[in-house]
Amino acid sequence: MQRLLVGVWLVLSCALARADNIFVQSVEFASNDGEYYLSATFNIGLTPPVENALNKGVPLYFVVEFELIYPRWYTLYFLNKRIAGFEQTYRLNYNALTRQYRLSYGVLQQSFDTLTDALDVLGGIREQRVLTDSRLDEGRAYEAQVRMRLDPTRLPKPLQVYAFGSSMWDVSSSWFRWTVRP
């Protein structure tokens, strides 16, 4: 089994210029048997209002987004060609009766006793298939980017109004970008 590692590992310190609540700790973009897989680790920190709402039973939806593009300099990068994209939504909620946090993805659910454990599992994307080799040309440089964010549009309506106007509800990472050469 031949494994081509076309990845990037990065460890970020908490002292960044932008006050992100989610940090990209590591990213691996690897090829295996003609398909490309994405693995990423995020360090997630919730702001006090977001954590308070979660502990009062408000479900939080987190979205992981990935894009692979072929940059076109001759269009000043406005019309880049999108090669592949991936979006995955997770639901995190707290059950006061059982005193457990529940993390859901589709029909899969997992319960945790502490918020820290739930956020650790939420922050790990493991070998998610994103595309096949046939869509990439050898020798070309592609740009990949990944991020995680809290989706405020999935909050209850009264909180949406508050969330869109408050920086305390902006729980997201910056786009982490790297170059991929197959």
C-alpha cells in the first residue's frame, strides 16, 4: 500500500493576532489507493455566552468546511476553479437530566461526561475522503483550505438576532490554507 503524504502539520500558539476561538492544530492531506483523505485537528474554545447557552439546553451546530481549488492568476484569482469541496455539520447539546453532552453527526451519536471531552472529539476529523486522484493533474499546484465554525443560522430565532450582532457568538477559525502538489 503506497501512501503519498501531501500534508502539512502546523501547531499554532494561542497568541495569534485574531481572537479566534477555534484554532487549527494540525492538517494532513494524504493520498491512498487513488483517493485523497483529509485529517484535521481543531482546538475549540467556547465563549462564556455560547457555553452558557449550551448548558441551558441550546443545541450548537458546528460546520467543518474544506475546499480544493485551482488558482487562476490570469483572472486575478476571482474565478478560481473549484476542484473539490466538503462540508460536515456536527450537533453538540447538553442534556440536564443525564448531565451529559451529546455530539451527533447524522444518525451517529456519542455521549460525554464533560464538555472538554466532547470538544476534543468534535475537534478531530479523521481520514475523511474528499476526492479521487483522477481529478488532479500532476505537476500543477492547487490551493487547499479548511476551517471550522459555529453556525448561527441554526440557533433558535431569538438567539440568532443576538448572535449576528455580537462578537461573543463568533466562534470560528480562520481559513487555514496550504499548497497541494500531486
